[in-house]
Amino acid sequence: MKRQHGLALPVVVVLSGLCSLLLLAEWRSLAWAQALGHSAALRWQLQQSALDALRLAVEDIRNIATDSRHQMGTTSDQHAFFPRTTQEWQVLQTRLAVSDCQNGICRSLGPDNPFLSPWLARLAKGQAVPAVAGQTVTYWVEILPTSTTVESQQPFLYRITALAQSANNGPLSAWQAVWQAQPNAPASLASPLRLNGLTRLLPLVP
């Protein structure tokens, strides 16, 4: 009798290999989708942290505490503070002549700049705020005088920059806003700031 050579085993081996390749491709696709979802969720969390830091910065500006951050002190002091009058603002400029920012309080740093790099170089000069585990959040406030001389109007604009980044130099989110107190606005912090209360709000780019 002649021996017959069947094709069943080679066909099974080929099909098994194809199934393994398809399964591996599907697994890689699922892993990639999961990684993208995790990255998107992290970036969303960082964005929320940065936007919340803008609110905290405004509350810091509006604070009427008697600590050194909110009072000029004496002429011999050198700390940065939030000025309430143009005379106090001039004192602040003198104190910030060497360092453009101190604990998140800054002199005017020039025209609008949509890039993030200048703020990354000023991390040590920012004001850190409490953040969720795995994040660091910092803000800076530039105090810009307005041209008004009317006493009932606010003498300053505040350009606020907030940065939230994940640990180990991971993803980050940075936003910048301009805020000005409204005339006759209550000094109480009981009414929280809403984002629509900001004159301008935009993200910074790397």
C-alpha cells in the first residue's frame, strides 16, 4: 500500500500561528488604547489642577490677612507682597529689582508670551499649592498697573500663570489668565471665583 501524506498537521500549525499573531496584535491594540486612556485621564486631571490653582491665586490676591505676604511692612523689609496702592507697587518693584519673582509674586515680565519655558525656569520662584498625590502645582502672579487714576477703579491687572505637572517630569498642563477686581466687589472670599470671571484664559504651549 502506498503511504499517504496528509496536510492536516501543517494546516493546523499554520492556523495556530495565525491565531497567535492575531491575538498578539489585538492585545497590543488593547494595551495601546489603555495607555492612551490613562494618558488622557492624567492630562485632564492636570488641567483641572492648573485651573483650580488660578482660583487659589485670586483668593491669595483678595486675601486681607495681616501676614507679610499681604502687608508691605516697613521700609527695611525686603519681602514680596500684594500691593494695594500705586505707592506700594513702586516699593514692590524696588524689592523685586534683583529677582523678578518671589514666592509667586512677580513684577511685570513683559508682553504676553504663549510659551511655557520661561515659567519652567522660574519654578523655584513660584508659589506651591497643595496638590493630589503625584502632582506638583505652582502659580505666579504678575502685578500690572493700569492707566486709571480714578480712585473707584482698581489700579492693577493681575496676570496669573498656573502650572500642574506629574511626578518624575511627566505630562504637565499650564494655563494663564488675566484678572481684575470689579469695582465695589465684596472683599469677602465667601463667593468663590468662577472661570468666567477671568478677563482672559488660555493654555500655554511647550
